[in-house]
Amino acid sequence: MRFLRKRLRWVLGAGVIVVALAVGGPYVFIHFVEGTAPAKLKLPAAAGSSGSAALSARSVAATGKWNVGAGSVAGYRVGEILLGQHTTAVGRTSKVWGSLTITSTSVTSANFGVDMASVVSDQSARNAQFRSRIMDTSAYPTATFKLTTPIALGSIPAVGRVRSYPATGELDMHGVSAAVSFTVSAERTSKSLEILADIPIRFATWHIANPSIAGLVTTQSSGTLEVLLVMTKGPGNPVVTGSPSPSGTSSGSPITVPATTVPPLTVPAG
């Protein structure tokens, strides 16, 4: 009988340890090993009214061609559940290029490219999955965006002011070209034009495999493409060697999803 009681205590103790590891292990990994996910991208703080007036006097003209310059970032943000613990996966790259043109009071054209193979998170295993099973960057190394409808600015925003506008275009990613609609926020400084956008991405639309790993990680069926562009009138970032220009298409012939079959994608409030 004493032996049975000891064995029962051992079994119960082992069970408690297993449960603790199942629950506590992911918690420890997420909160102490992986750490906090990077904060969302933001525009620089707007200057005060007096500063804005002083900067406006020597700021570069808003009209003309603007190139994507240093400080620009693009990447993904998606929610994950690791064995019951919620976390956020974030991957980013600074290998972004392209340009936009402002004519009168409208953005008349815009083309941008992102080197998808250079997108990295804080986890090497996640990066390996992203480059192979999920995005297949060897076959589809570049994502491109082309504005399809001019953006009416109304009036050119003053230096230090943040304005928001609706944007519509074609996002070519993972061999699929689909229509997207979203909101862009822009802030003009004395020397640059900074643009922020969060584009909701439903993985199935671009034929992207759900990042979930059975039994370990459950990922949402959609995520966000985060973009912060620092536009300059000077020379912009170079196109990554071997990548097509933003106005072109990715390697091979992309699958075009008719706009009538893709519901407009809008950025949720908040």
C-alpha cells in the first residue's frame, strides 16, 4: 500500500511538471526569450506651429518626383498562439525602393518594391519558414505595389502636419497580383515626405500557406503589411540586384486576381 501511495504521488507530481512545462514553457519563451514584439511603425512627431512656419520657409517643393530613401521600412505583423500563449510575430526589412510623383495637388503615380528575402524577425526558425514554406522567396523574391487611382490631396499639407488619404492599387506578392484599398498617413518635413500604411493581408488571396505549425503554433489567417516610407527629392534606395523594377512584375507571370473577386481591404479603426 505504501508503495502504491508513493507511486501515485510520483505520477501526480510528474503530471504537474508536464502541465507546468506545457503552460510555463511557452510563457517563459515568449516573455523572457523572444521578448516583446517591436512597436508599430509611426510617423515622426509633428513640429509645433512656430517650428512649422520656420521650416516651411526653406522646405523643398512638394510637387515633383519623390524617391524612397534611407530610413524606409517594410514588413509583416501577425498574431500567433504558441501552445496557448498569445504573441505577435514581426519581420522587417530596410531594402525598399521606388518613387511617387505629385502633380499639382494629386499623387499621380507611385511604384514601390520590397526585397522579401531580406525580411527578418527575431527568430531564425521563423525566418527559415518565411523564406521557404510560407513565401518561397527563391521563386518570388520581390513584392511590388503600383498605385492604380490618383490620390487627391486637396491641398498640399504644411510642414509638420499629418494628413490621411484613401489609396487603391495592385499588390503583386507571391506570384499573385490583387487589388488593395487602404489608408495612408503622410507627414511632410522640410526635406522629406514620410508615408505610413498598414495594409491588411488575407493569406489565401495571395496563395500564401498559413504559417501555422500543427501542434505548436497557430497563426491567424491574415496579417498586416506595415510600411513606413521616407521619401526624398534626392537619389533613392537602389533596386536590389536581381529584382525587377517596382513597375514591373515578379519573376514568372503573376496570377492576376480580378478586382471583382477580391473584396476591398480596409484598415480597421484603431
